[in-house]
Amino acid sequence: SKPFNDEEKKGYKDPTGFDFNIDYFAVDAVLFVVGKNSTRKTISMEEIKKELLSDSKNIIFDGNNSSNLNFVARTLGYEPSALKYSTIVGNKEVAAELEKYPNKIGVISLNTISRPYHKASQELKSKINILSVQKDGVMYLPENGGLGEMKYPFSRMIYFLTNENGFGIAKGFLRFACTQLGQKVVNKEGLQPYYLYKREVQMSR
């Protein structure tokens, strides 16, 4: 999901000889969560900025150079080094530890808890509450509507990047992932499909 800067794009192109062309196939999100024993239900973009610039360090990330930290910093318009926060290594560990810290807010990826057929993910989900994020006076939750239309402020695109010359295994897999069947797999793994296929119902009598 990480956007490449110009230096990284050059680092990709120099050895491969290919232009930097990515192929989107899913939408994930970064969540702000609290333990079940917390009374907090929402958080605003302004509160997030305030907390990340304060010495209280009430927001917990999954590492000092994690993708979640970098994404939140970029969304808010800051360098990660400018932010102040606590860390617990690992998305799962952040979610699991929040019961001990009712005044803290964890930051995890949606896919950590969204896989409906993954027992550990569902156990983690049962221990936390997802906060609605307020932006411009509107509350957003990382649900299908908010993600599919990228309205949830911390939605992020997931993409494939290949270095295959011609149509081979990688491009074949990429094509499958973007078909209706592939997008059903994306949905079953708890991510928002990038391609929304229309449903048609034919009725006869």
C-alpha cells in the first residue's frame, strides 16, 4: 500500500527497465481502536493531530517505522519523526494490550481483524471497539460504503507491482485478482474489493 517516492521509483526502474506502473486490487484502512473497557466511541482528525503532537503519547502504533505510522503521518501532512506516540510491536499485540490501557488509542490495520474466517482475527476484534473518525463534521467508519468510495479518511489502496516482461504467471495472477471471482476472494479475506461488479437479478415467471 505504500506510495513510492521519486527515489524509490528510480530504484525500481533502474534494475528492471520498467516504468513504475501499479495495479490496484483492494482497499484496506488504518483503524483507531480502544479496549472494550473504554467509553470513547469517536475521534476527530483534530484530536488525532493534537494527540500526536503532545507529550502524553496516548496513541499506540505497532512500531517506530511501521506502515501504519507512515500512512497516518502522510495523511496528516507530517513527517513520522515529528510525531509523538507509544509503541507495541505488532498489530495483533497492540489490539491485545489495549485492555490494560483504557485511556490509550491503538492504531492497527483493518485486515488485522477483518478476516471473517480467521479465528485469531475474530478474537482480537471481540476485544476492541473501532472509533468513528470525524472529518469536516461528518463521522466515518471503515465500512464497505466508506471504504469503497474512499470517504473514510484513513482508507488506503492495495496494489500489485510486478517486474515481469510480457504476460506470464505474475500478470495472469494479477488478472485473476481483478476478476469478479478474484474480488470475491479479496472480500472473503476481509478487504474492500477495488472493482465493484454490479449484481443483476433476472426474474421469470
